[in-house]
Amino acid sequence: MNRFRVGKYGVIADIKKAFLQIGLQERDRPYLRFLWKDRGREGNIKILQHKRVVFGISSSPFLLGATLELHLKNAPDHLKETAQQLMRSFYVDNCVFSVNTKKELARFISESQALLSTAKFELRGWEHSPIEDNIEERQEDRKVPVLGLMWNLPKDTMSLDMKGLMKEDKGPTTKRKILSTVHRIFDPIGFSCPVTLEPKCLLQECWKLGLSWDAELPLLITERFERWKMKLPKLNALQIPRCVREDFAEDSKLSIHVFCDASQSAYATCIFLRAESADNTSCQLIQARNRVAPLKKISIPRLELLSCTIGARLAKATISELGLEKIPIFYWSDSMNALYWIKRNENWATFVYNRVLEIRKLTNPEDWRHISGTLNPADLPSRGSNAEELVKSLWWEGPNWLRRPIEDWPVSETIPDFDVVNSEKRKTIVSVTNTTTEQLEYFSKIGVRIRGIRLNNYVAYHCSNFWWKVSYDVIIFRLAFSDRFRRSQFKR
């Protein structure tokens, strides 16, 4: 999804009957046997087996991916670039990609079809962003699904798929009903995550009460859920630009900004791409995530540190996917305590130490900055909101101050609460012992005594080898003699 949003022109397609284009070896076909009954003939049941990979088997997506990768790796030299792009654009049988120019768009479509046709894969259903020259494309009001979201082609915007969400669910409100409703909001980008926080918190309260999946929920929880659900239709008006860059100037200066925040109920992070050119500065949301606070109550500074941790993880994955490792990156948090822990490599307690260690591995501590809570866009996904408030907020466009020159960005000194910070330091216990060593007299003679014991054991061992010729008492004699000799030597 990130690679689909980075280019000026989005393009999608899918492979026609993708699984059925892959043949099975003869020795594997018996594993796909099935019973077939001819109509009109009683008792005429045949045992058939598939010769092709079929949809519904757990291994089918892997087999398709491995087959595509094999053919793309063997692409001719003049198609290597397109083959590499295809390897990064397939999700099962869906091709999702973006390019920056009309020339690249035409080349990608033609070369992709030629490349996959050699493997008998037919790319069909091509859709792409409207081209300025084609006015008819912009006049059509058409939406197509893309990885669970809806893509408005004329406007080149992304929105949620609300078809299955607005169904009326009869019956009492239960945990199962809340979970089912939340999972219908599929949003891999995370621009609607402030809305989905409320039902997640309600589910957590149900777990605290020990309610079963189908038990009717208390009236207070039911009313909160119904109020939240009543405003869900407002999400139909929620649309974000497909492309995260609006100007596409070649001299644009790109930078990544990661914001982290936490509240008593959740912690969140959001990532924005800032593009600055001579004429314009744009800012768009790339990814956002929020999580409910753990059931075990922990302090706000620790929750802030957790938000920084998921921010570092999400930024690492996003930057790697987009290939933006060389552009500047800024991390923002409104917690001075969390920033103090990150910037100082000290012997912190286990909880803080493990998170700080991971953050310092994924990021440069010098890239972390402090920001006021009122200017932090991650405040909204950490506290949650209803659908109506989210549509009005336009938080996916980033804070207004981020469009200003870097000299006008907020700057503040990190002054933490030292009582809170120092309480997370690992306690060190120092103990002093005074020992003396006395030279015992028999240590000087122990070498001779040990050699005598070894000789005694050697003789007794060979004597006991003839136990089948003598009585069993020889073995007892060996053990007793050896022990008596050893004790007599050390008594001297």
C-alpha cells in the first residue's frame, strides 16, 4: 500500500485464474483427490484428482508467489527493471504499484504483460490514475477496490469500504458483536484508527468484567457502543489523497516525521511525509497505529515510551518499503521523561532498558525532539474520537506548523521529572567480604598420596577383572581396600 501511494500515477491489475495456471507434479496429485457423482446415475461415484493448483488450499498463495518469483528472476536483461518492480508489487494475484510519469506508466503496463505472458499469466483489469490529457477519465465517477480500501479513480483518493459495515445487527450487544463490527473497518493505512479506538477500549472493559463472548453487556457499555456506531456513516465522507506527494517537483526536499503520544487508555504513533519545494510544502499521512494500554496498569511515562517503541518499529518498516533511507527523519514526542531515557544510555530498570535498547537500535537518539502536546498530531489516535470529529479534524494532512520553514518549528529544552526518571534506574547493591587463606600442612604431601591411591585403584581394578573366576567378594574387597587406604593416608 505504501508503494502504491508514493508515485504520481497509481496502477493496479490482477492475474486471470492465477492458481489454475500452475501445474502439479504427478506424484502430488493424489493429495488433491475428491469424490464426483454423476447426475442421474445412482451409485456412480468417481474418484478424481486435480492437475492444477486450486484456490482454498493453504499452500496455494505460497506456490503462486514462488512461481512468479522464479519467472521474474529469469527475466531477460532488457526487462530486469520491470521484473524487479513486479516482484515488489504483487500481493497474491493482485498487482499494486505506482509510477511518476506517463512514460513510465505505459512502459510498466506493456512490459509487465509481455513478461508474464511467457509464463502463461494474463494480467487483466488494468486501472490507473487519470491522465491530464484524458478528460473523460476524470468525468467518470468510478471506484475500484484496492487491498481492502476503495480507490476513487477520478479524484484519485482512498476511502473505507463501508458496504458490510452498515448492516443492521439484531439481538443484544455482546463482545462478539463489538469485535465483528470493529473488524469490518479494514484500514491498512490507519487514517481511521482514532475512530476504532473506542470499541477496542470497550472490549477491554468487557474482559475486565469477565464476560463471555455471547453474554449481554451492561447498559453503560451498550449505550457507549450504540452512540459510537450511530456516527459511523460519517466515515463515508472520509477521503485521503492516494498520493502522499502533491507537487512532484524534482527539487522537492523530502523528510519523514514520526509522532508519538500516549494517554491513560492507549498509545499511538503516526508517520507523515513532508515534501518542500520552492512553491509549495505538502504533508500527508503515510502510516498510523494505535494500541490499547495493557490490562496491567502502568504509568503514563512508560506508556509514552511504548508509543516511541512502536513509532521506531513502524518507521523502520515504512522507510524500508519506500526506499527512503537517505532522507532526513525526525521523531517527535511530548514526553520529556521518555526522551530523557532514550537520549541517555544508562543502566535503567528492565522495562525501560529493553525499550530504550530497541529504540536506540532502530533510530539515532539525536533525531528525537520534544513537541508540545497541543501540537502533537498523535494525540488524536491516542485518545480516540468519533467519526464526525475525525472528518472535521483533517489530521491526516499533518499539523500546520510542519508546513512552515524548519526555523519556525517548535523548539524546547528537555527537562524531565527527575523523580520519575531516576525511579527507573537499576538499583546496585555492593557487598564487601574479607577472606584469608591458610596453608594446610597435608597439601604439601597430597601429590604423593594421590599417586598411591591411583596405584591402589589400578591393582584392585585388574584383580576384579577375574571376578568370574573368583568369588564376588573380590569386588567388595577392592572397594573396601581402596577406601581404607585413602582414609589412612589422609589421617597422617
